[in-house]
Amino acid sequence: MTVPTLDLNSGHSIPQLGFGVFKVDPAETERIVTDALEAGYRHIDTAAIYGNEEGVGRAIAASGIARDELFITTKLWNDDQGTDSAFAAMDRSLEKLGLDYVDLYLIHWPTPKKDRYIESWHALEQIAADGKSRSIGVSNFLVPHLERVIAEGGTVPAVNQIELHPAYQQRDVTEFSRENGIHIEAWGPLGQGKYPLFDEEPVTAAARVHDVSPAQAVLKWHLQIGNIVFPKSNSPERIRENLDLFGFELTPEEVEAISGLERGGRVSAHPDEVN
């Protein structure tokens, strides 16, 4: 089983399917990430605010997997935005992860009331120039935030990681990002269990036809529309199931039907309200 990769505007590539550790208990992170690595995941997405970078690092160190076979993402938290604080935050994350560099470093939220994301973006550009992150990007950025970064920065973000699932597809952000060479990473790809996604007829029908779970059908939808996705689970069985997406293909009609579930159903905070 080979996970497809996408080419980033930084010249590097990213596995389109990875494993996320949002809300994974720090005490359990090493075990859970070890399960994911043993299942075959090579792309791990964490963040400073998750409090579990150390566990991710221990799992990586114990895995014996060559560093160049892994893709590791972490993120700059809101309180650390700014030039010097971003440099210090990057160094703390690298120390906790036990790594010399990460593959992708993201500004976690734009925090517009603080209005330091442009200053922070320049810091990330220097972090990339220093070799501490191979690629840099943003998370939860809306079109106006992206427009400023592109206009005032020297580098176009490699990715924009946003809430995206069938009921909330952020098509304006997605279209703008792709028009500017920015890949979309979908967080909360299954709606975080906050609405009955798995009971929706297009999802259940696709799952039934292909003899897969509703979660697998939705994750495959993400992959086929070009999103990068990293589901999380604490269950070894579900971890393996979420990786098993390459033995079937949704039809164009099935993709269109799942895309038709859009209804503006954001389930998390609005980026302009997180400061």
C-alpha cells in the first residue's frame, strides 16, 4: 500500500493521507502514534498547543523509521506569534519532537485582533531559510488573511489547513487557495462527530456499494477532491481502517452526491473569533 503524495510549492512533497493527534492524551500519544506508524502511516500532524509533541517524538525515535521517510507537521500557537517568540517556539517544538527539522510548520490561527500574523509569517520564512522547516504554511486562514500573506510576504504558503467536511466545505477559501498554488489540508474531516454525517444517504450508499465504512467513504471523498487529510483515532483497528482507502474508488456521481451535503455547517470556532 502506497499513500499518494502531492507536490508542494516549496519543492517538497507531502503524503496525502496522514495521522492527526488533536486531543490525543499526552500520556497515550507515544502508544497511539506507535500504532499508527506500525500500521503504515508516515505523515504525523501535531501542534504545540496539543501538548503531545514529546509523545510524538518518542514514538518516532523508537520506530526505527528513517527520518526522510517521515513527514512531520507542527504549529505555532497564538500566544507565540511575533518574530522572536516564533523562533523560540520553533526551537521548543524541535526539542520536544527530538528532531533537527520538521517538514511543515504552520501558523495555527490568524488571530486578527493581535494582527501579528504577517510578522509571524516573516519569521516562518526565516525558519525555512534556516532549515528548521522544509515547508511553511498556515491554518484556519480565510481569503483576506491569505491575500495579505501573499501580498506582504515573500513566500506563498504551501498549505492552508482548515475545517473541512461534507457539511462545511469552505469553497471560497478552497478555490482561492488552489488558484494560488496552496494545498488544502482538511481538519475535522469527519465533522468531529458533531452531526450525523454517517447517516447521510450519499455516504451510506457509497459505503454500501464499495463494502467500506461510512468513514472510509468520506475520507476517500476528501482524497478524490484533492484534500490532504489526517484522521485521528485511539483505536488500533480504526487507525488501520482509516488507512485502508486505496482498494476502491468513488464514482464521479458518488463524489458529487457527497459534495452536495454542503450546508454551511461549521462545527468549530470562526477564525476571526479566535484570538
